[in-house]
Amino acid sequence: MSNQDNSSNASALSVRAALKEGMTRLRAAGVPSHTLATELLLMHALGRDRTWLYTHPEASLDLADAEKYLTLITQRAAGEPTQYLTGKQEFWGLEFEVGPAVLIPRPETEHVMEVALARLGRRVFRIHLDTGKPLEKLHVADVGTGSGCLAVALAWELPHAEVFATDISAPALEVAGRNAARHSVADRIHFLHANVLDALGDESKAGIGKLQSFDLMVSNPPYLGRDDASQLQREVRDYEPHEALFGGPTGVEMYARLIEEAGRLLRPGGILVLELGYNSAEHVRAIFAGQKCWTNVAFTNDLAGIPRVAAADRV
């Protein structure tokens, strides 16, 4: 629908009518979760919350707000993700800026946070529980940080941690930096423009020792296969950054290098936590089994029962 059509439909539009119009258009376009998308886009256009929408159904929209909203509906019907249209997505209870330069944080990635914090155990506290003395600083790495959701959430949860976050995309690092500033953890996160772990092994860039320096490494690497691109939802295939989506022809190509390099950079007792792609668990299990530096290898399922996270401790 053109902007001219949106303008003609925007006159005398109430909240109730706007919701009905949006839901009708998005349902017809085959948009998943069309009701939620409609609500979020109207909330964004009006600067209101969901409670206000449903307690003011007869309120009239200003013409400018109505046109903005209907334009957003048109863009969403064409496939553009809701999160890119609103510019935000919640992760781990924190609001993150998102845009076409970064992947949209998924609920499944919160399992990486859960596993990492559980593995750290008592090291999540700022003090030694038995003596009350300050706990030693943790060195944490987030490889392929994207929006910075893992790096920022870990810095938020671990106030005694210094975080090093890498990404091959300079625009992604700009978004991640703004998210770190938004949540007041920018002073403890070092954003490094690098491919995978390259910068973390370079003392001049990372500012810490080259080998056995990190207590925790996390990564949500590109794990989709390019061979499967045609099967993806259009929202993912056509809008999210391909360098953050595709790990190679099959999607498992990145794991071997990640695990090998993590073995060099984690200190004894250090923890590696990786998000897994669909059907990659056995491949990753075999990589761990082929290297003698790992112990306590375990896999965690998501809510659908699919292995979603692999974790291991450095011997």
C-alpha cells in the first residue's frame, strides 16, 4: 500500500480501528504473531504502552501518528521485522537497541546466560562469601557480540567483570557500544573489531595476556547453513545481517575454530559456553571429545527440547 493510501486511511482513526486495521493487514500478509506486531507498532507510533491502548480504545489518533503507524504496518507486511521498525528488543530484562546491522536477540540466547552464570557458581558474587574480601576480577569474552546483548547482560550481572567483546562488523560494534552506554556498563566492556578470537590473542589490542587469561568465554556464532537459506523466514533471510547468520555451507563450520582457540585463551577452570544451531550438538560434542583440554562437557535443551547450549570447563 502506498503512502497516499495510508494518508487517506489515516483520517479519523481511533485506537480500536487502528488495531483492527493493522491486524487485518498483517494477518493477510502472513505475518507471524500479527496481533503482537500490531500492538507493538501502534505503541511505538504513539509512544504509549499496551495498558493505555486497551483503556483508551476510542481515543483518536493525530493524523501524523496515524500515518506513521500505517506506514509501519505497510513495512511490516512487506517483511521488515518489528524489532527493526521499533528499534528495540528486550533481552535478559534489559532493552537493547537493534537495527539492520545486528541480529535481533532471541529468547533462546538467554539460555547462554543461564548456563554461564550457573557454571560460574560462587564466582558470580563480588566478595568471598566466607571472608567477605573482594573477589578477584573476572575476565569475560563475548565472541561475535552483535548488539552486545550477551556482553552487556554479563557485565550487568557481574559487576566485578571486565568484558572483551569482538565482532567482525564495525557497524554492529557501534550499536553494541550504545547499548553498553545505555545500561551504564561501557566502562567495563572493551569492544574489539576482529574476526572471531583474533584480537583476544593479541596483547596489544586486548590489554591482557595472550594465553590462559579468560575466566569465561561465550559466543552465539553464525550457525545457519547457507544451503538452507531458502527455508528461512523472509524476516530473517531478507533483513538480518548474513555475516551474523551463516556459518558456512552447513552452519557448523565455526565451532571447531572457536573451541580450539578458546582452549588456548581460557585459564584452567575457565568456562566456554556456546549457543548451538539446530542439529549441531553431535558435531560439537565430537570436537570437544577430540581435544584433551576439556572436561564437564554438557548440553542444555531449549524449551522445545532442542540442544541449544554447549558448555565445557578448561582442564
